[in-house]
Amino acid sequence: MYYNNKARRIVFIDELRGLCILLMVAFHGAYSLVYIFDVNIPAFHAPFLQNFAQPFVAGIFVVISGVVSHYSKNNIKRGAVVLGCGLLITAVTAWFMPGQVILFGILHLLGVCMILFGLISLGRGSKPDRLPAFAGMLLFSLLFAVTFNIPRGYLGISVGGVHMALQLPDQLYSRLWLSPLGFLNSGFFTVDYYPIIPWLFLFFAGTYMGAAFYNGGAPEFLYRKRCRFLAAAGRHTLIIYILHQPVIYAVTWGFFYCIRVFFKV
């Protein structure tokens, strides 16, 4: 899928996405230990992990999805499959683990983004890259930064002692159905939350990066193989994402069950 005009696979994309999915698996494994099996892991609550590392890894995953969407033959179909998997996860968590339900997680987000990208591309004969690649990446990255705190109630940037933010009206957050868009209602509960705003803008920044790569702009080192294992994981991220939580739960439950049986605790 990730080729330039000479049909050379950009292996680094596979490897980076493989690394991201494995980090997600590790994070979700720690989450299950803490919130489902009541294991005390103080490091899990560290601000660096929760406020920077976790969203940073997710952001890379979103950008990569945008990059490869520029090469997909049918983004609408691809997005429908990913969104369908997200809805399946919603149904399973709502039925079996209502306290850990996922109503609009990263698969829901990516599915919607892919479908929107595909719809925008229809009838144009090419992908929607009206701007030069660098300008598009810069514009949508800025839009992502400015809208990042919309789920928290304001528009703009507030970092450290620098505040350039506008408080948004409470009425925007009064409708439950607007929560997936980014206007998070207090009654909307989901353990995995990636709203369309701001993450759609990061996805589109990725599509412009994909446009640059498609036109031969990828550096040569991106085509070199480094880690076969990560590349393989990166080519099967959807399957890994769907299966990893049930596997983590089953293995962890089995481990603690054996501990209780053999040590009488």
C-alpha cells in the first residue's frame, strides 16, 4: 500500500506503525491491570505517560493512517471496515464490560476520517490535495493544535504560563450526541475517547504528508528494512487491535486465577 511512483514500499511506515500498536498493547495491558484487576501501578498514573506519551503515540498512529489513505484504492470501503470494527468493539464492551465501554475510540475516529477523505476525493480524479504538501501539513497541524482543547471547553492554546484561549459556550456541550464531534457532554462515558475534533485535522495533516511521499518526496532511509518483527506487526495492526484486549483479559484472568488456586489467596 505504501509505495511511491517507482513501486517501492516505504518500510519505515510499517515499522513505525508496528511500534505504535505494540506500545498501545502495553498501555492497554497496564490499564487492564490497574482498572480491572486492581493492581497498584503508580507509574501508570504518571503525568508524562497520561498527558504526553499516550496521546503522542496515538497521534503518530493517526498521522500514519492519514499518510496511507493517500494510496488506498477505496478509502470509503476501508473506512467502513475500520468503523465497523470500532462498532463491534462498542457492542462487545457494552455487553460484557459496561463499566469499560468504548463508545468512540480510535477505530471509530479512523473509520470516520477515512470515509470523509474518500467522499471528498469522489469525482475529482485525484486525492484532495489542493494545497502544496508542506502548506497542507502546516495548516492542518496548526488547526489540530488550536482545536486540541475543544473537548475541555476552550479553543486555542494554553501551555505553561502562556494562555491564548477562548472559552466556548456551555450550550455546545449540552447535547450528548455532539460528544463524538468533540463537544464532550458530562454524561458521555467512554474509556477510549478520540473525538473528530481535533483528531481529524491531524489525520488530514497525514494525508498531505502522504501526498509528498507519493510524489517522490520520501527520504531514501524510509525504504530500508530495519526490524522484520515491527514491520510484520505494522502490516496487521487492525487484527492486533481487535484481538489484543480479549487476549490480555484472558491471560491476566488466568494468571490471577492460578495465583488464587495455588497460593490460596
